[in-house]
Amino acid sequence: MDSALIEAAGIVPYESVLVADLNNGNRLETYVVPAEADSGRIVILGAAAQLIKPKDLVIILGFTYCTLEEAKKLKPKIVILDENNKIKENAS
């Protein structure tokens, strides 16, 4: 995943994420491998590539485990991309 997108979303390299494919409804858990910043690359590797195809629209969800008190302080980061995987809106 484009390193600039990783940073904008507050994801840590190699963090586990959930990927939901809007084209076919597949969902899978994987991890984020950094790619060159501003490359626009979001690549599904390994066996997961059988479930998500190039040009499919996906939602990538980072998550954490925390206490109720920690959860009350969390503010989600939402990064919306254009068709070239460039940041269109940072709705955080």
C-alpha cells in the first residue's frame, strides 16, 4: 500500500487490516506492506489475490483492541481516494 496513504490513514506498516471488496462482497484479513509513497499502489498479495481483482473497489479497515475508556477517546480516520488512489478527501 502506498506509504503516503498508510500515513494518512494512521496505519502502521505490517498492521493487520480487514479488506472489504465492494464489487463481489468478499472480505478478508491481511496485513499492510508499504509501497513507494505517492505511487497510488494498493496491491493484494498471495492467496488473497484470488478474492480481490485489479480495479475492484475496496474498503480497508484498520482496527485496534482497547479498553472502554480508551475507546471513548478514539477518533476514526477516514481517507477517501479517487480512481487513481490519490487522496480525494481526508474526512478525519
